[in-house]
Amino acid sequence: MKYVCDVCGWEYDEEKGYPEGGIAPGTKWEDIPDDFECPLCSVGKDQFSVVE
């Protein structure tokens, strides 16, 4: 699954993870801490949508 920031368009791909932010490849979105912030614009997880 992929999730995109509704504000700036940054994309989180579960397959790739976000190693720069300490999130290993294969990490599911629901397993990312609730206090995660977009690395580009700093909005929270609630501002992300699933990419179909």
C-alpha cells in the first residue's frame, strides 16, 4: 500500500519504508507511530490518504 500526504504530496510506500526516518522497508502504515509527521510539511498521519 501507498499513502500520500494531502497537503504536499509526499508519498509513503510500505514496501520501501522510510529508512531516513527510521522506518524499515515493509513497515505497514498502521504500525507507524501515531506521532509520525510528514518529512516535508510536518502534518500528522491523519492528513494522509491511501493511493489506489
